[in-house]
Amino acid sequence: MNQIPQRLAALRKEMSQRSIDVYMIPTSDFHETEYVGKHFKAREWMSNFSGSAGTLVVAKNEAALWTDGRYFIQAERELKDTGIQLMKMGMEETPLMADYILDHLEEGHALGFDGRVVNTKLAEALHAKIAAKQGVIHCDEDLVGLIWEDRPPLPKEQAFTLDIAYCGVSTGEKLGRLREWMRERTLDVHILTSLDDIAWYLNMRGNDIAGFPVALAYLIVEADRVTCFMDQDKLNEELRERFAKEGITVNDYEAIYDVIPQLDKHAHILMDKGTVNYRITQSLPCGVKINDQRNPSQLWKAIKNDVELQNNRIAHIKDGVAVTKFMYWLKQNIKTMTITEASAAQRLTEFRQEQEHWIDCSFGTISAYNENAAMMHYQADEKTAATLRPEGFLLVDSGGQYFEGTTDITRTFVLGSISERQRRHFTNVLRGMMNLSRAKFLYGCRGMNLDILARQPMWSEGIDYQCGTGHGVGFVLNVHEGPNGFRWKQVPERIDTAVLEAGMVTTIEPGIYLEGEYGIRTENELICRKGVKNEYGQFMEFETITFAPIDLDGIDPTLLSNEEKAWLNAYHQEVYEKLSPYLNEEVCEWLKEYTRAI
């Protein structure tokens, strides 16, 4: 039964009692996290849209949801019969969300949202917009929480230390670097709410969000003290003792709203308004000076140290073994066994679980057969998962969290007969991935300078994929990490246009997605490193660290140049050399065939 209209009616009743004309529900937790835990899936509960990105806006008589190109097809399906209009971000005909809000706001009435799940930058921009109608913001109540009776509680999972043998730099060194950086800029206080930054500084990981090994926490860093705000029951004895030695005081999670108003009113405060929630900013004492900029740790942690890079290589060998075993299992059983999208995803997870130091998947596995793969972030449900047949494509985008690192890999598997058109598209996606992998470029380039190398084989056919070509990857952290990435134009929802620095890890994942037909994506991860330096400057290049076969059954060799064939053959030779020691004889023989030179 579709319960969305009833939920919208219940929300509108609460809105009416408070003179709220428009209520906004983002995809967010208190920390502006990309993927959120069950407690924070208010937008999904109110709309039925299950994608990881989107904002629902509910007005008195209508509602609309904004999301990006990864989710257009999925959102169309999931919003059906809900009474919610899909707003396709980036399309010419799509109004800006702020304009839509203004159009539905009466003079002197309120825009409502939970101030803990809306970042300060967005809240201030909306406040400036609605001022034209003398509008006010009502941000002190979570109206969805008032009507969501069986809402999941906040998580209670244990946190743990990520040993220096894996991360390479101690918490003391990281905090010392931050304090020195703050001293140079005469900054007194740093308010941190982004979970990846906090986990990185504290060398602490957790289990509060599926696929993203962090613990819900806030952090305030000053010259003479560091205060962490989190559920203290999550701290094991090792963390308690280490934090005490490192001078880190731990307060209760919600206590941050008591401490923030007590800060020195003359303090110069460093914070990123794009991540710090509006309620925290509104709680600051009058008189503080806010230095609004990205947390310096965003760049620091994106440039992996030598210990992290070496561990990352180890993680990718483990992951490649799991993906290769899965490919072998799939190819051997597709004609004789009933396999669904969901059971295939589960089998791949089981192969990963066999690997030493496995923690979790790095995101929900995308296992999509034929037309379902045209939805870039499709998630198979056990009840509705398609049954695979020995024909067409299965696209599997997946990854693992290991103590040695975070992985993200996509392979499109050929399950049987495919058309010449499918083969051409498969080959062109591969060509795009190889072209960017082989790039050599002068230092100072950004992902926007290089994106066309991956996109050109698709553009030459008048085809595009409506997303970026690649994203940064954290170290035992978020699978989508800024500030590095590949895309051909800047978009407001992603900050991934930094100069490519040696030590950054970035994915390359071009694709072709034809609605109602099929989707193809091939994805590897790369380390940016220094190349030759000469009179023209410092050249840069990439080291591929993802190792798993690219399905030769989908390739048309006549479309590949000699240089492309040489790259693919060398890559497959390396795949065999790196993975075969961890495979049994039967799988090794099969792998030799699927990494043969073409």
C-alpha cells in the first residue's frame, strides 16, 4: 500500500499548525554525510525515493523532489503515484529549488526544516532568498520525527582504533599540524562536524553507517584542548586510554549544543558552513568571527601517505581476488543455476568476507541486469530482483572496506549472446577508461582538464553519461571523497575540482546507459604520482591499483588501436601475475584464458 500521500497529509497538518508554508527534507544527518544511517532516512520515508542524493520540498498543495542524473530513471519509478513531482537537477526546464520555495511561500510565512540536518551555507542562502517575502525560518523542530512513530533509533555500535600500522600518522601529529596551521592564521577554535575528518584526525573508525566506517561525533579543537562529542558507550577501553593520553576529552553527543554557546565571544572560529549544521551556527555567541572555508583536513587526507598507499595496494589485491572468484563463479553457473541480481550481490559479498581484515562493503552493491543497469545507482531488492539469463549484461559496482583500505570497482559481465551494438558500446566504455588511465599531464591540471579523455569515445557517438567520470576515495573511510575527481563541468552538489596531487586516489568509471535497454560501466582506481620533470615542468601520471579481469567476451578488438591493445594486454598480464598466487588451480587456468593477450 502506498502510504506516501497519508504521510504528506500528516506532515502538512503539523506545518499548518505552525504557519509553515514549505517544509524541506534533505538527504542528510547531523553531519552532512552522503550516505546516512536508518535513523536519518526521513526523505526516503516521506517520498519512497531510496537514492542516496535528493531533497524533498513539501508545500501546502504539492511536493517536489530534486535529484541528480544518476537517479532520474530510478526516481521516476519510485515517485510514481506519490503525488511528488520529480525535478531533474541540471536540466534546463528544472527550476532551482530556492525559486520553487519562494514561489510557494506566502508573505511573512515560514520555511521549515530541521536545523540539525541542513548545512549553514544552504540555510543562509535560503534565508536571503525568502527575505524578499519577509519570510522566516522555522528550524527548531523535526516535524518528520513527530509523525514517524517507528523511527529507527540512533546507532549504538562500538568504535575502534585504526592502528598506525595502517594509517601511518598518529593523532598527535595530525592535531599538531592542524594547530600550527591555525596559529599561522590566528584562528582560535575549529568546529568539525564532518565524520570523515573527525575519523581521520582521531584515527578512529566505527560502525554507525553501513559501508562508511565512522562513529557519529563532533569535534572542537582549540590551542589547549580537544573535545569530542559522541556516545561514550561506543568507546572501548583502548580508545578511552588513548584519548586520555592524547588530551582528548569526550562529552556526550548532544552536549555540543550546550558547549557551543559558551565559546569565547571574541574567538576567531574556523568552520566549513557547507558541512556544519545550521543549529550549531545559530547557537554560537554573538560577536564570534567565523572563518568559513573547507576543512584543511579535506586536502590532507586526500593525499595519502606512503603507508596508506602501500596498504591500499594490498587491499586492492584482496578485492581483486574476490571479484575474480565471483566472475569465475558467475561464468560457470549462469546456464545451470538460478541466479538473481540479489543472490549475485550476496555471493560477491561472501567472496569478500573470505579476505583477511575485511570490515564491510564500502557501499550497497549495485547488481543490475540488462535494463536495470541503465539506472546508475540501482539497488536490487530480494523480492523484485531480476533473474539472470545466459544473455546480455550484468553490471556490478561494488567495493570493500578492509583495514588496509577502501575499494570501489565496477565490472560489466557478458552472460551470453550480445549484439554488435552492445559490443561496440562495451568496447568504447573500455576505451574511455584506458584513455584516461594512460594520461600524462603537467602538474596543475584538475580533473576537469582530463575528463574528455574518458568521455570522448562516447561523445563521438553522440552519447553521454550524466554524472562525473570519477571521484576520490578515502582510506578506510568514505568511498566518495573530495576534493579530487573527474568531470567535464563543475556542479554545485560536488566539490571535486582540486589540482591533482601525488598521492590522491581517484576512480575512473565511464559508462553508457540506455533507458529500457542496458547499462555498461568499467571502473578502476588510480593513484596520482609524479612522472618526469624537465624544462616544461613537473609531469604527472597514474598508477592503476585495481586488478580484476575486464570481460574479453564483450570486446571488439577491431575498435582498439595498437596502443589500447598494448595497455589492455599489459594490464591483464599484471592481473594474472598479482592474483594467481591466491587462486586455486582451476580458477587460475580460467583466469589465464580471461587475461589472454588480444
